Amino acid sequence: MIVLTGPRSTREQKDNLAELSGLLDLPLLQHHEDALLTATTLYRAAGWDTCPLARADVDVAECYGLLIKNA
């Protein structure tokens, strides 16, 4: 399974991330935390490093050994 994370500190960022999720047909990690058990790859949307929530997602994904790529 491939999941997506990105900046979501503001309403605009949340909306943009939701739109990207739909365009790429990738579930958002924050809505599918249990996906970490079966996920293989985490895609990071641009600006992920400016959002503490997305940085935490990446840190956790690294701990689970997921392949991490930029979207």
C-alpha cells in the first residue's frame, strides 16, 4: 500500500492535500494510521517539511521502514 502525507497546518493546506490525494488516488496517512502496518511507501507532498504533523508522519514511517519518496 502507498500512502500520502503533506502539510496540513492550515485549511488551505488541508484542502490542497486532499485534492492531491484524490488526483493521485493515494490514501492520506492521517486518515489511515493502521496503514503503517501494511504500507510499503510514503509519498511526501511539497512543503511537508514545514508542517510538524507531516514531519512526524515521515519520522514514524522511517521507524516502520517505509520507502519514502517525494510526490
